[in-house]
Amino acid sequence: MSKEFEDIEKLWKQVKMLMILIGIMAIVAVLLVVRTSFKSKPTNNYTPVDSSTILEVNSKSLDPSTDLWTAPKIEDAKNLTEAQKSQLLYGKELISNTSKYLGPLGSVAKLTNGMNCQNCHLEAGTKPYGNNYGAVFSTYPKYRARSGAVEDIYKRVADCFERSLNGVSPEKGSKEMEAIVAYINFTGSNVEKGKKAKGSGIYELKFLDRPADPTKGKIAYQAKCQSCHQANGEGQINPDKVSYQYPPLWGKNAYNSGAGLYRISRFAGYIKANMPFGVTYKEPQLTDEEAWDIAAYVNSMPHPSKDISKDWPKIEEKTFDHPFGPFADAFSEEQHKFGPFGPIKKAK
Ligand code: HEC
Ligand code: HEC
């Protein structure tokens, strides 16, 4: 064989090796793409939003700096029809300015106490540990011990209308109810079914090993809350009387005795991460003790009462801080209201 021929053969061998290598790399790349697209496939059947939208928002479901859930933005969602988009925007508007539409002077109907959903579900239900809607779409329908039944999102929303807003819920099928539920679904649509997003809902505060103390709470309230929510706890209504600048914490226009915030663990966790208004869970201004004591104080003041005789049909399923007896355990109503809760939880 001539030297020239040997060289060509060597070169040909190298080219073949290279081609095989490129081939393998291409196969690996295709496999990777297929795998990730399967992974991020929408895990829900929320029809009003096109599935490719959900794929898009899935990739941005976490804040890389904190690892916490972030809500998709309506503006970023691709492939929504105009009707879908305007329904979501109306839902968001109803969450943010509920009273304008459904409050005592509401333009659509007069159903509620003048509060907005957003007063408690901050930033339209998207703020980390701001009682957000991050875990709603992914975990409902679910069994809830309070009603002793499996609840869907409509039922859960109606609950807040009847308790937190001490009013009447718009009906399923109404433009308002459908828009609110569509918005809540969309907001949680980037969380996998069955999972609870990190940073969702309310911050879980450590228990004190003493009862929460309303007397200490009153002092802290005067120092840190009263400037906005007022000495009488009734907040401050806007000059137009349609909605509040500072929402009420007690009194006839506040949440009622069947509401989530009437449980002091919900109240304390909510204010620890969010009040005085403007703080975040990262830089709280209240100590744990202050949060529990203020919760005890505010929930010792008068609230509208709600007939909750049908709640908690199985008393052994009552949550540790449900403040009304009878109880399946031997702890007093007082201890169920103010704690210490450690022993109650332990006995369970
Ligand atoms: C006075 C405060 C308050 C107001 C106002 C309020 N909510 Fe709530 N909401 C709560 C609390 C507290 C919870 C229970 C959160 C928990 O236990 O983690 C809750 C829970 C919910 C949940 C279930 C959340 C979950 O993760 O399971 C939905 C949905 C909801 N509210 C919707 C609404 C809507 C819609 C409105 C307005 C019509 C509204 N809420 C107004 C306080 C409020
Ligand atoms: C600078 C004014 C300001 C201060 C101070 C303040 N809040 Fe608020 N608070 C607000 C505003 C405004 C909202 C409603 C937020 C919204 O709608 O986005 C609110 C909402 C709330 C809510 C939920 C709605 C309701 O009325 O039930 C609670 C509970 C609450 N505050 C408790 C407290 C407590 C307790 C303190 C003191 C530790 C406090 N706030 C201090 C302005 C304030």
C-alpha cells in the first residue's frame, strides 16, 4: 500500500469516529428534550387556559434566589383568548377591590362587609407567606375537617365570603364567582397536582410554652398596629365610603367568629410575616411572642358571630386552636383559644 493511501484511510477512520460521536450526542440531546417536556407537561385539566401557556409558566415557577413559589403573570401568559384574559383580569380585580363590586355600596351586588379578599390574601394572593393562593389549585378538591366533606374551590371561596367577609357568596355560574375561581386556578396552575408550593399560604409560627396574653397584646397593638387599624380596631374607611384604606380587625365590619383569622395560629402567622403593613417574612418586625399576644388581644375583642354549630361534625378532628367546645380531649376552651398548644397537639 502506498503511504498516501494509508494516510487517506487513517483520515477516513477519524471522520467515521467523529460522525459516530456526533450521532450519539444528537440522540442524547433528543432524549433530554423529550424527558423535560414530559416532566413539565401540564398536570391539570384547567380548560380556560391553553396548555402551552402552562408549559411556559412552569419554567418560571420558582424564585431562584429564595426557592419559593412565584405566581404566573397574566401578562406573560401566551395563547389566551381575549375572553380568557379578560376573565382572569376581572377575577384579579375582584380579589383586589372586592368591596367596589360586592361590598355594602357595591356596583354589582351588595353581599359583603366592605373588606377585600386582598386585605388578607396580599398582592392578589401571590405574596410569599402572604396567605397566597399557591396551594389551592394543586390541593383542591380535598377533605376538610371543618365541614367534614370534600370541598372544591367554589366551596372554599364561598366560605371566605360567608366568614371572612361576613356576607353572602355569589353563586357558582355567576360572572363574578367564575372569574374569581378562574383567577385562583390560574394563579396556582404552575404547581404540580398534590404538591404544596413552598412559601404558600400562611407562615407556621412556633408555639409559645405559655398561653398567649391579650393584656400584653394590647400594649403591642397600641405601639405597632393602632396607627392604621385605629384604637377601636375598626380601621379607616376611604372618604368615598366604598372601601377601606385600613381594614377593620374587630367590630361589626370585621371577619366573623367562623373565619380562619379567628383562630389565633392563623392570625399570628399572618401578621408575623406581613404586618405592620409592608414587612415580609424575611424581615419581620414582630417577635413571635408579640404576634401571638396581639392575636390573642384582637380575637378577644368583639366580632360578628356566625352560627358554626354544623362545623367540625367529627369533634375529634377539631383543630388544636378552634376556640369553641365541645372537644374530644380534656383541655379547656380557654386553652384551645390561647394555648399553650404544645400539650394539646401532643395529646393528639
Ligand atoms: C379576613 C381575612 C380574609 C379575607 C378578607 C378573605 N380570606 Fe380567604 N382565607 C383567610 C384565611 C385565614 C384562610 C385560611 C388559610 C390557612 O388556614 O392556611 C383563607 C383561605 C382561603 C382559601 C383557601 C386557601 C388554601 O390554601 O387552602 C381560598 C381559596 C380563599 N381564602 C379565598 C378567598 C376569597 C376569594 C376571598 C374574597 C372573596 C377571601 N378569601 C377573603 C382569610 C381571609
Ligand atoms: C401602615 C399601616 C398599617 C399598620 C401599622 C398595620 N397594618 Fe395591618 N393592614 C394594613 C393594610 C393597608 C392592610 C390591607 C392590605 C391590603 O389590602 O393590601 C392590612 C391588613 C391587615 C389584616 C388583614 C385584614 C383584616 O383587617 O383582618 C390584619 C389581620 C392586620 N392588618 C393586622 C395588623 C396588626 C396586628 C398590626 C400590628 C402588628 C398591623 N396590622 C399593622 C395596614 C397596616
